[in-house]
Amino acid sequence: MPSLGLAMIVKDGAKTLQNCIASVAGVTERMVIADTGSGDGSSQLARDLGAEVFDIPWLDDFAQARNAAVRALSTDWVLIMDDDEELDPEARAKIPLLLENVNVGGYLVTLRNHIPVKFGLGGHAASIKSSDSPVPGAERARAYAEFAICRLFRRRPEIYYVGRVHEHVEPSIHALGLKLAPADFVIHHFGHLCSPAELRTKDEFYRRLGRLKVQDSPNDPEAWVELGLQEYEQFRNYSAGIECFKKALALKPRYCSVPALSLANLYIDIHAEERALELLAGVVMTGRAAGEKERTCGDAFYNLGRLKEARASYLRALAILSEDARIGSKLGLTEVRLGLKKNGLARLARALQANADEWEMHDRMIKGCILANLMPEAAAAAERLAIEHPNPASILRAAAIRAQMKEWRAAEDGIIRGLQLFPQNQELLQVKDELNRELTRA
């Protein structure tokens, strides 16, 4: 039977390393770890768990580090993982059969990225799925996104990684004329579920490497897309994002849907909706990406006040992404504004019922009720938002609606509840005084 070895690169992975190695116990014959400078005891922990560990200098190059780890193995096949990942339990029975296939050079494994947000925007939004039953370790995840990537391949000198960051082994497998086949197992990635401070550090690290990568490979559209996503989504660096996505599209106009969708969403963020519509009009998309394209067009039309066109786009988006309550909520508010109040409010209510933990669902429900002149319902919806998402702004909003209805006592009750949470907030204190005067006059 062909042998399988695990190759990893690690730096300060002590928090997650034990679960990672436990997930592959009994699946691999050897475990080799290249440590790039850990200071948290990762090296000794890995040795205690049965791995062979050696130190290598970090040269700002993931491919170089991956290749060093792979070269240290002598097995027939290589499994690649990171310390913040775990092999799905079902893979144990599936991997041995895959290794027996003599016609395959490597396998495209499903990498499931567990993320702390429920909805996404931009190029990868269409790949995000709600996480209703998270696996152990992903309890904080609200959704996941899946990507196919080669993580299982034959160990041969001619098969190696390329790319300073977001490195890939696929090009060398293709160059040998070997087949890449889909694998029917999952690797879970939990790296996005760390603290905000840790995420920020990671984002800055990947942006720095991404900038080096486009210097190394200025004609690689994928490198420009990777950097563009970092600049836009993580740092809101709009000018850099526009430059990156435009370069990617110029290098390969039909590259994929990601740069076009990301650039269109960026244009909407900077209130350049016409540019977003012009861009997407020239791009053909299929599958879930087509639904995300229609959603983006709907947003652009809505912001421009072209409500009938917005409604048509949202309807087409919902026909493809029927489970996306965000689209249903946007469609509902659009319909209310078009005078289709009953239908629109019903959509808003359904979206809110399914996603009560989403601030934007409450916000649109409040707006829809106000537009429909249903002020008691608007007040109730605003008070629900203030309870479920308490902050001074949501509390003041609920009180303002009650005050508009001249329901001073209800407005004051809401402010008093807010001051129990935010006793030093000056705006809440000021509004309380104003409401006291109104109650005295009444």
C-alpha cells in the first residue's frame, strides 16, 4: 500500500497544533514540521505528538517553506495541512483508496474556511454558505466558504510549490502532464475565528507578502486579485483595490468572476454606481456568481433611485440564491418604496425572522414600516433592535420614533433602559432631560 506523510510549516501554533495532529493520527505514517521561528513551545509540542521537527529561516516565502517540509519526507504521497486546520473524520476511510489510483498525480481537496460572518460581499460572496451545524472547533463560525485546492499529491522532486503567498503546487503537476482529480473529503480551516487583533496581524502580514508577490510576478492576474482583496476587503484601501482589480482584468479579462464582482462592489462603496453597472454589463457569469452579480446590480440601481430596475435585479438574484435572506430583505424594502407595501413588508418580516441576529435586517424592517406609515410597528421594530443590538444609536432611534408619535413616556422608558447599559452616555442623558421637560408640560 502506498505510504502517506504529513508536511506542515508552523510558527507559534501551540494553541491549535494538538487538534490538528490528532485529526491525522493513524492516517499518515510520518509527520514532518518545518518550524519557521516559534517562540511558544510549538516545536517541543509537535515532537511530543510524534512529529519530526526541524528549523528553517523564514524568508517571506511560503512556497520555499512548504518545499522544505515536503523534501524532508520519503513517503509516496504528501498531505499538506496548517496548524489551524483539521482533517474531517470521514477522510480516514477515503484517503487510502485515493492513494491506490495510479492515474492521478494529485487531488483537489475541499478546504472549508469557517468564518465569523454570515454574509459576504464581493468576489467570494457567492461561495459563502450558512453554518447551521458547525463542526467542533467552529462554534463561533456563522458561515463557511469552500475552495478546491491540491493538498494531497505524489512526492516527486518535480512536484513543488510556487508563489510567495497563496502558494500552489498545481502548476508543477500540470507541467508533468499528471491528472488532478477531485477528492471527496474536507479539511476544516479555523484560522479566521481568532481574535480581531490576531486577524489584523494576519491581514497586515498577508498584505505585505501580497505586495512582494506582485513585484515578483507582475503579469500574474491571480496575484493582483489576491492583493486587491486584501487591500479592499480588509483595509478599505479603495485606490489600491481599484488598481489591483483593473490590472487583473486587463491581464486576463475572462479570468473569473472574483475581480469583476469585487471591483463592482468597491465602486458601490465609493458611490460610483454607474461604473459598477457598466462593468458588470460586460461580464457574463454563471451559477451562484450570476446571482451575486444580480444582487450587486440591484444595490447599484437602488442607490441610484432606479427602483423598478433594482427590484428586477433582486428578483433574478433571489431566483438563483434563494437561501440568501439578505437579498429578500433588500427586495422587500425596494417593494415597499415602490408601493407594494404588503408584499414588501412580508419579505422584510421573513428575512428578519430567519436572521434576527443581523442588524441590517432590523434596520430595513424599521425603514419599511416608516415608509408604509406604520409608526407603531416601526417603534416596536426599533425597540426590538435596541434590545437585541444595544448601543446608544439604536436606543436613541427607538426613542425618536416614540417621540415623533408623542408617546413621551414610552420614549423615556427606552432611554432609561439604555442608561442602565450606558450610564455615562451624554446623548442619552441629554435626551432624558428633554423627555422629562415634555412630560412635565404634558
